Amino acid sequence: MGFFHFLKTQLSRSLQLNLSAISNYVNQLISSSIVDCKVRILTSLASILGFRKLCFLEPTKCSPVSTQSFESNVDKKQENAVSAYEKVIEKPKHKKTKRQPKEWRCIDYCCWIIGYLCTTWWLLLFLCNFLPANLPGLKVPEPPGTRLKNEGLIAHHPLVLVPGIVTGGLELWEGRPCSEGLFRKRLWGGSFAEIFKRPLCWLEHLSLDNETGLDPPGIRVRAVTGLVAADYFAPGYFVWAILIENLAKIGYEQKNMYMASYDWRLSFQNTEIRDQSLSRLKRKIELLYVTNGNRKVVVVPHSMGVIYFLHFLKWVEAPPPVGGGGGPNWCAKHIKTIMNVSPAFLGVPKAVANILSAEGKDVAFIRAMAPGLLDSETFGFQTFQHVMRVFRTWDSVLSLLPKGGETIWGDLNWSPEEENVCHSAKTQYLQSSSKENNGNDTSPRRFAEVKQRAKYGRLVAFGKAASELPSSQLSFIDPKEFVHGSAPISSTSCEELLTEYDEISRESIKRVAENEVYTARTLIDLLRFIAPKMMQRTEEHFSHGLAENLEDPKYSHHKYWSNPLETMLPDAPDMEIYCSYGVGIPTERSYVYKMSPSDRCKSIPLQIDSSADGSDNGCLSGGVYFVDGDESVPVVSAGFMCAKGWRGKTRFNPSGIATYVREYQHNPPASLLEGRGTESGAHVDILGNFALIEDVLRVAAGASGTELGGDRIYSGIMEMSERINIRL
């Protein structure tokens, strides 16, 4: 106890001395009126006075005995000095508590969104890799390759895969100075990092020459070769990878499987002129045939690759120099089966929207949510102009325009999908027919739901009213007047953003809108007016009509070879052809357009009217009319040729090649572990559909169409085909 009493006494004396010194110093500061300006001196005393406040003003934090002894020695003058100093010290803290929260800027929101997406991505990645697969609802179905291998299925026929538009990789071999460091790097089908680093340079190197449709001077972009050309479109986004993996399980590898990559931007004949792609495909099929015991090849083309390979079938047998010189029996000798996946045989209406305004339903939605953002000149975006400028240099785009005219796609008052019914009130697409009813449901209840059928034959209508009015109430201007008339030239200048709209006056564009509707027949004349350079160049390579007499010598020209309605299948009666595609997804069929409110240099003058919504049959949403399909290709385009055009011996199929319709009803993923779905019918995702993969594996192993079960139909393709009045 003596020691503690001694310590208390010494501590009390020491603090009294310090307190006295502090008090004298503060009094000097106050008397000299420099308390407010001598912040540096006051700050140096903060720690001492903090201790003073702790021990004297808040006695509960110190010893009671010490506090009483100290308080008895503090005079009133010292307390006033300390109080004045504390006000100076605590003033910033008082302001800090009342400070308003900082307002978020755009960069703050962007960083937050990126962080949120990254966190979500890593969480999903963790769940997919570390959750046990045997949890209820998370069990992954057994891959078809594993199951069929256990059944004894092995590789038999060599296989050729033909990718479609966009999904194949492109790499740089020669470029402008802005492309330094990109030699043999992927400009398309990879990480797409260069889009953000140097977007204008990237677009410049993906463009083709607007006159020749080939490489611009000083630029060489070529297709990636091998299976890696189209196994993944981007990291984590598969195209052919799942199918290749399952094929490998039953014995396929590069010696009996080939990816026929090509530059999908070029016209089909130009892929041969520039890269000899068709010749290399011919030689590769011949090599696979010889090295695999003279077994015929199974070909699996996808999307636009379907009509690319259709072009090849005519080219390979045609005499040189235009054709490959294989002779009339080449296909019968080398090809067993063609399994067309998501075929765009008769074109897609989506190509029309891309040429008119560089948009589809998804882009139109973004445009409606953030008007002016993608067209803005403030940040130099002008996204639509740049996209359209590049897009219109790709000749292959014209190969996807609707073929067959009004006979296939309908006129002002008729279309093959006239029985199609949607129910937008439930935000769910319901097919008008299925395997169970096949369009035979004629109950009064069903037809009571439909006051007026959608007029899908009006591929482009200016205004919702024009898309629904009877034809007698519509105003017409012959689109040929646009082409042959002397349209005023625009006086505006958009420098390098040439979209061909820049050469047309605003008055002429208004005349386009005054002609309220366009069908598959008049649409071609419209495109000749608004995209004359593109149409003049590509019409040398593609045709979109319907042949009256296939014996006419003019149909030996290569521009007809990719149109199944203007060419004949080869003489190969033992060959089989499949039309394999997804159904049950709303698919773009026709559009409601309007004039853009902005001037020419800031906005493309035509755009989808996203405010047009609702219709009597519920199939109009955001300015787009929908029908059954795989999200990109309507059923009538994917299935008509196998359902009717080539069914049996017809003038399009003189040797009677067997055709089969194989549809896959779309079902969304059941769990995270299924990725994009093992039962998906979407245009690209179907390549991961287990039912389709099983069909491909069985055919590659030697099965025929009858052994697969023949046709498998869920949509109303057979009824649609019957409504199409075509001479067979």
C-alpha cells in the first residue's frame, strides 16, 4: 500500500505541474489573440489536452481517487481556457458529422455494376465447381457420348462440321499501323479486348472493300483453322465444343473429323476466289473418304453454313473454272448424310432489320431504354453508324435475306403462319400447334381469342396501323420509282461515317415511309434504294427469287446455287438430308418502323418503333411481330424444304433424296449446372442439346433416318407448308 501511496503522490505532483504549465501557455495564446490563427501550435498540444479531457472532464474513465485530487487543484481560469480550446478542436468534427453524402457519378455506378457482375460470376463459378452434383435438382444428365459409348457405339463415318455466320474466328495477318502487336491475334471470336482498346481500328480491319467485297488495301484478315476455329465463340461461350467433346467419347479425333472454317464475311464464291476454301473442303472430304476405308462423309452444317454447303454441292460438280470439276457423281460417292442444324434455307427477316437500321429486337429495346446513347456524338459512340458501315461491307449478309418472295413469306393479307397465336398477357409464348394437336384444334374458344390474324407478310410496316389495316386502306408508292427516280442528294456531310443513307436526302427517306408497307417482293426494291452499293455488289453473288424453270441455262450461274428454290439437289438417291432445329421460342418475323427524330449525322433515319406493342393475337411486342422458331430463324424457313420442297421426288430434288424434319422443343436450363441448357432449342445453344447430339452421334455411327424414328415434329410446319402454294 505504501508503494501505491507514493506512486499516487508523485503522479499528482507531476500532473499538477503539467496542468499549471499548460494553463499559463493557453493564457498567453488567448491574451495575444492568436488562438484562431495558430492552428499548428494548437495541434501540437492536442495529445496533451486530450489526456486532460480524458482524466478531468470524463472522470469515469480514470481512477476516482486521482480524479478528485486533480479536480481540487483546477481553478476557474484554467477551465475556461481549456473550454475555449476544445471548441476550436471540436469544430471540424462537428462539421464532419453534418457533411452530406457524396453524390454518385456515372463512373461510380459503372464500377459498382462491374463489381456486382464479377462477384456474381465468381459466385456462380464457385457453385458450379464445388457444389456436389448429386444434390436434389443439381444432378447433371449423363452426356450422350458417355451413354452411347457404354452401349457400344463407335465412330464410323468421317465427320465434317461447317460453322455459320459470326461464330467462326478471324485473325489478322496484315494490318494498318494502328494494329501493331496484333499479328495472328483474333479480331473476332476471342476475348474481344481490342474492341475496348482501339475500337475504330478494330472496325476498320473487320470491314471489306465496298467496291470489290474483298480485302481493303493493306489489310489481310483470315479465318482461323482447325477445330479451335469455332469450338468457342468467346471464353466460356461454347459453339461446337460440347458436340466435339461427345464425338470424342465414341472415338472421333482430328483424323476423322474436320472443321471447315471459312471467312463468313465474304460471298460464298469469293471464299473460293480469295482463299480457295471450297477447293480445300473438296480435297479434305476426299481425303477423309480415302483414309477412313472409303466410308462416306457425314456433314453437319449450322445456320448460314447450311446454305454455304448447299452452294458447295453445286460448285463441286460444276466444271472449272467456276466450279470444282468433281463431275455429276461426286456427291453420291463421297457424302452419306447432311444434318442441317438451325438451317436458314429461306432466309431470316432479322437480316432485313440489320440492313435497314443495324438493329433487332434486343438493340431496339436498348435504344428505347437509353434513347440517344448509342447514337450520341458526345463521346464519339455513334454505334449504329459504325456497325452499319461495317455490316454493309459483308456480302454474306445478303445471303440471309428472305427467299421465295410472297409465295413463301406471304403478301399484304396472307402468310403461312396465319394461325399463329401468342399470349403476351402471360409474358409467355404459346405455340399455336404442337405434336399433340398439329394445328387441328378448331374449338370455338381458340378462335374466339383471335379477333384478327397478324399480317406477317408485311415484313416492314411504317406505323402499327399500317401493319394491321386492310390492304384497301393502305397507300402505295411503287418502290421501283425510288430506284429509277432522281432522288435529291443529301447536302449534309458525315465525313467518314458512310452508311449510304448519307447520299440520300431527307425528303427521299420520307417517301420511303409514305409507302406504308413492304412485302418480300417490294423489299428488294427498297434495299436497292437505301443500300445501292451493297445491293449492286452482292446481287452478283446471290439471288432471292423462285425459279419457274430450273432447266433454264441461267440457273447454272453461281449466284443461284445457295437458294434452294433456284437450284436442284445433286443426283444422289442414297443420300439423306435432315432439317434439325429448335422450336418454342418467339422469333422475329416482321417489323413496325418509324422515322428517326434525329438528323442524319446523329442517327440512322429509320428505326424500329419500340413503342408499338400489343395486337389482336398478342404477337406484337416492342415493334416486332413474333412467330414460332429458334429465336433467329422462323420455322417456315428452317423446315419447309424438308417438309415439302424436297419431300419425295420434286423438281428441286429430282433423285428423291430422303429428307427428315427433326424438331427439338425448347426447354430452359433446369439448374445452374446445365449452363445454357441440355434441352435448349435456341439458334446456337441447340449445339449443346443432348437430343440433337445423340442424333448426330447415331448417324455418324451409321444409323439411318428411319432408325432414328423418322420425322419428329412439334410445330405447325406441315400445315404451314400446305398453305404455301408452290409448284413441285
